[in-house]
Amino acid sequence: MDNMIIDKSFDEERALYGSRGLTIKNCSFDGPADGESALKESRDIEVISGYFNLRYPFWHDKNLKIEGSEMTENCRAALWYTDKAAISNTKLHGIKALRECSDITIHDCDIKSQEFGWSVKNIAMRDSSAESEYFMMRSDRLDFKNVTLKGKYSFQYIENSVFEDCDFDTKDAFWHGKNIVIKNSRIKGEYLAWYCENVTFENCTIIGTQPFCYCKGLKLINCRMEDADLAFEKSEVDALITTELISIKNPLKGCIRLPKLGELILTDEEAGAEVIVDGKKVNDL
């Protein structure tokens, strides 16, 4: 059939540039010519069991479906400026694998990609794992469920996003984030969510030193906190915490409720938040 390419290998520059309405099955994009941009400016493309070992294959594309494929560490910057793509059961192992894209679904994928997901919009990710630094920076409308992540500096400057049933091991996460809800998740890593605004953690486990400093409109609902010291410095916060904290330092406004507290540090005259331990207010601010 004219609209199907099966069991072929491509290594030339822009091998299938500007293609329309293709199904590409069991094909390899690899070889000595070392060509870039194999499917740039293409539309309505389905890739099944593809192997991508060359750079920039999917730039300025629309309506992609990628299934059961592999993008190696040599497949740099695989998807940029692309709209409407569904990626499933695929390895995305090249640096900067998703950038300036919109309306993307990612399901059952293995991501090992530094600087993945910068400035993307409307991304749904399900049942996937990721290793990355600066993961999803400056992105909008993320919808993640059952995603595991290991890395650093994740979700910085993101907005309008929801995370559920996730497990994140990542320092400096959610810095400057706005309008975010995180439910039933585990977040491990120091310096969590500094400078964030209107962020809610519900039924979460939060692990690490110096979380939630310089925040506005921060809410914690029935959250566990472990190894947490110097928490909530200069933050506006409404928190119901179910575990002991090592220390709280100079919370700015709001109310923090918890069953036990090691130390309340008050060295700033503007620290006006209530701290209630086991039903009793412990500061007179």
C-alpha cells in the first residue's frame, strides 16, 4: 500500500520530510549518512516498532501516533514544536526529548532525558517512569497519574497542573509553580516548592529538609512529613500535618496544625502564622 512503509532503513537527511498520512512499521532511522530531521513537517503519521538513532526526527509535526518504539540516547531533541501526539510503550532516551509541544499523551513510556518537556502545554502522562534534570520546566496544564520520577530541579515554573498517585524523588521541585494540585503522592527531596503560589498537597508523603519556603496560598491536607526541618519559612500556609516535624521556622501567615513539633524557631517579627500542636497554640505572635 502506498501509505505504508514496512521493514525499511533510513539514514539520509530529511528522509521522509513533509510526509502525509503514513504508517511506518518496523523501520530503522540509523546509518552512516547520519541524517537529521527524518519526519520534520509531517502530518498524520503512525509509527509502530520504530528505532530512532538519529537527531530531531519529529519537529513541527501534527497528529502523530508512536507505539512500541525506541529513541536512543543519540536521538537528540526528538519532538519539538509538535502538536497532537500519542506516545505509548516507547523509550525516550535522548536529551531534550520534548519541547514547545502541545496536546501530547504519554502512556507506559520509559523516559531518560535531561531537560525533558520544556515549555509544553496540555500534556497527559500515565503509568510511566522518568529520569531527568529540569524536567517539565515552564510547562502548563500537566496531568500526571502513576508516574515515577528521579532527578533534580523538576517542575519549576509550571502552572495549572494536577498530579495523582505519583512518586517523585527530586530536589528543588515545583519552585515558582502556580495553581497546582498534588494528591496521594510521595515527594522526596530537599527544598521542596520554594516560591510557589496556590499549590495544594493532599494525602501526600513529603520527605526532606527545608520544604515550603517563601510560598503563597500553600495548602497541605492530611499530609505526612518526614525529615522536615526549618519548614515554612516566610510562607503563607494552611496545613494539616499528621506527623511530627523537626522544626518550623518563621512561618509568615496562616495556620499549621500537627500532632508534635521538635522546635518552633521565631526570629522574625513578621512571622505571624499560628502553630497548633496537639490542639494547643504554641506561639503567641
